[in-house]
Amino acid sequence: MKAALTFSDLESTNLSWLCIEPMLTAVRGKDPKAKREMYYRLNEGQQALYLFYSFHNHTQTAAEFYWFSAYNIHELKAWGGIRSGVLYFQDETMAGVLDETGPVLAEAAERHFPASPSDLELDPKLASAICRLHARYRICSEQTIQLMNVWVLAHRESYLELIPWNE
């Protein structure tokens, strides 16, 4: 399963997203079983993109970053997969941010379980830690996406099929 892209898409700063968007869109709003089935139909690099973007697209604010990180750790059990995925693209910096985030969330879970975005309003110490981590995550995510884009370009046959301009 590969994304159908045009030659002009190869120049996009969102190339890695374009390569996984059809798969994530196909399972949006579906049950976890359908999402797992899609994930297992993908090759290793696509799985790494799938996990990264399924997380990244839900982390625009510090509250979203906190809640969705906790959800991926405690409910989905996908945190290790997200970390492994960024390491697939040799992004040690992002792996470090995720490594720092895990213990903060584990400590927070002792006071706030299940996690809620409103926890940050009630816990200034947690809010400070999460805001710092979220800011680092947002900066690092730009590098992560660049690394993924370069990887996709170097391994196009694993991620995409080029279609003619007129289709």
C-alpha cells in the first residue's frame, strides 16, 4: 500500500505526511481494530510514519500534547512504537524528548488518572513541565519531519507511487 503522488509532491515540505495521509484518513473515526489492521498492512517505514503522525497531528497545544501523550502511554500502549518510529529515521533528539516526557507523565498519572487536558489548569508544576516539553517537541518535530522527508525521497519505492500530472 503506497500513496499516489505527483512529481511536484516530491518537493513538498509535507512529503512524509502525504505518504501516510491516505492510510490515516481511511481509518479516521474507526474503531481501534480497524486502525491496528491498517497499521499491520504497512511496511516498517510506513508504520513509523503512521505512529508519528497519528500522534503529532494531535499535539498542537500543550494540553493536547499532555493528554494525547498520556493516552498513547496508558491506553494505546503505543509510546514505545512512536519512539521506535522516530529512531527508524535516526532522530535521537526527538527520541530524547519522548524519553523525558514519559517519566513526567508517569508521575502525573499518580495524581491525575485518567489524564485530562484540564489537569494542566489544576497543577501548575505539571503545566510548567509539559509546556517546556511541548515547546521542545514542537521544535524537534520540525527536524523529525525533515528527516522523514529526506528518508522518503531516498527510499521512494517503499512509500509512494508517482502518478502522471494529468490524473
